[in-house]
Amino acid sequence: MYRHLYSWAKDIGKKMVNAGGEDLVKKLIFDIRGEQLPGKFLDKLMTRLAEYRTDRDLNLNALEINPEVFGSVLWGNSFHYVKSAIMAGLVNSISETSEKKVGEKKE
């Protein structure tokens, strides 16, 4: 489950970076990182994704909201594992695209 959530977060992070730059992903990370309650975390995550998805200027209709996040009970360690998987995927999506840009400039 955690690998799947990591991959999902990394994929949506890449889509956001390609559509509007790293700032979109960073804004999402800053919004959700401080939430310590599962309900508030999910609310902020889904609110921000819905905002990005419905913004006509961004054209991010391809952002998929993963139903697996809602399908499991999030409490205790399971919540922190889910949060860590999502945060890691988002952070890695930024670093991976930054590395590609640096590599492209060198050539």
C-alpha cells in the first residue's frame, strides 16, 4: 500500500511540476506537512488537489485522486506511514525533475 501511495504522489508531483513548476508541489508540501491528524491531513491534501485540478490556467485535469487513501483506517503509525509515503513521493518528484533540468543544461 505504501509503495503504491508513494508512486501515486510522485506521479502527481511530476504532473504538477510539468504544468506549473515546482512552486505548485512546494505549496502542497507546505500545506500538508504540519497536519498531525488524519482527517485534517486528508482534507488539506484533497482540497489543494481539487483546487489544482479545477484551475483552468493550470490544466491539470489528469490529476487523479487516489481512493486508496480513503479506503483504509488511518490512525497511529499507519497514518504516519501514509503521510511519509505521500510526502516522500512529492519531494522526490521535485528533485527528480530538478536533476533532469540540470542534466539538460550541461549537454
